[in-house]
Amino acid sequence: MRVESSLEVRTGQALQKLHFLYHELRPQRSDYSYVLKTDEFDKQIDLFMQMRKSAGPGLWPEVTFDDGHISNFDYALPALLSRGLSARFFITVGWSGQKPGYMGWRELRALHESGQLIGAHGWSHALLTRCAPGDFDVELRKAKSVLEDKLGTSITTMSLPGGRYNRQVLAACREAGYTQVYTSVPRAEHESLGFTVGRLNVRGDWSADWIKNLLQPGSHVLAKMARHYRIKAVAKTVVGDRLYEKLWALLNRKEPDDGDAGDYAA
């Protein structure tokens, strides 16, 4: 039986959605901050099911993934389907079928046909704030059109590589035909989503119990994380993107074969 994925089960209550952002899953533990163990992922989505079924107050959890790592297909998809849940998967389109460790078109079609939601995550994972206006044709428009052609569906959502954006980037997303842009800003959203949607980056050392406290009414954890995010935004401006990415990779114990530090640095 499919679990209700809207807030209709809690009509009359002023609840908000909190979108969780995952990247890679592994059966074994990793020191890299953006890898989550599969058994912990199972615990977290079991918690999300519990929160969705509850008639009480609290944040309504949603699940998203960035990049298109093969573990999303191998581990996340079976876990979601066994519980009747759907998630939104944002795909770095130029990596599909090209970059080792990432889903190809066979997996992406199966993901789409299973009822999961697909969005774009750029073409090459370039930070859009570094792109010249002409680069948007590839990173935004080509990514969108290739996904649509390969999957046979309309692609209207985009997540921002590295969480980076400015007014020019948002304007380019609108012009490319995206109706919603998912960010890395840790904030809750009303049920009727606006053009930009905040998300909470999930770290590998977070437990389901910790997340349960975060979701409780009256919790100040999310507000504290939002303040930390604003401090990091100032730090990026002061030290510059490239130095910030090096510091980020060091602090998060990024593995050397995972590509650019900007992949997850938000």
C-alpha cells in the first residue's frame, strides 16, 4: 500500500515540509561526511513513515537525492519501494552512463517507471555562480532536454550544484523552463512550495534519533543550523569558492576519487 505523500492527512494543521538531501549510500561506514550507511537510511525513512502517519504536530519529511549515484538505485530505491515511499532524484545528466559509480539510462528509466520523481542537477555539476551566460545553455537547457528525451517525461525541477546561486542563476533557471529550484538552505517550507525550496543536507554521522528530535514541534535545531549556514555563506564570500572548497574537503574527510570538492560543498 502506498503511503500518502501529501499533507491532506493532517488538514487543518499549519504544518510544514522539511526536505532532506541525501547523496551516496553504502553498506559499510565511511569517514566521508556525505556517505550514509544503508541501515541508517532504513531507520531514517522508517522514522519518516512514522512521522507522516502521526496525527500530531511536527515537520513533514520529504526525501531528495542529488547527483545520481548508483547507490541510489541499488539501495535507496528498494528501501523506498518496500515502504511505498517516493523521493525526488536530481541527476547530473552529463555523468549518466559516463562517469563510473553513477546511474546509466537503464537505471534512470527504471527509477522513473517505478514512480520516483526525477529532476536535473545540471549537466557537468559546474557551480552555476561561476558560469558565463552562455554556459547556462548546457548546464540548464541541455540537461533538461536530454532528461526529457531519454525518460519521456517533463522535467520542471532543478537542484543547484554545491547549493550555489544568485539572482542571475535563478533568472536563468526560470528562462530554461524550471518551475522550482531546490537549494541547500536548511529551512522548512509551506505545503505550497515557492520557486526556491530549502533542503537539509544529511550527514553520515546523523542518527534517526537525532533527526526525530529535529522534527519535533518546538525544536530549535533547524533554526540553529540556518544560522550556521548563513555564517558559512559569509565565509565563502571572504575566502573565495576555491579555498573554501579545499577547507570543506579537509573538514569533511572527502575521498580523493570522488571528483571535485564542489560536488557537495554547500
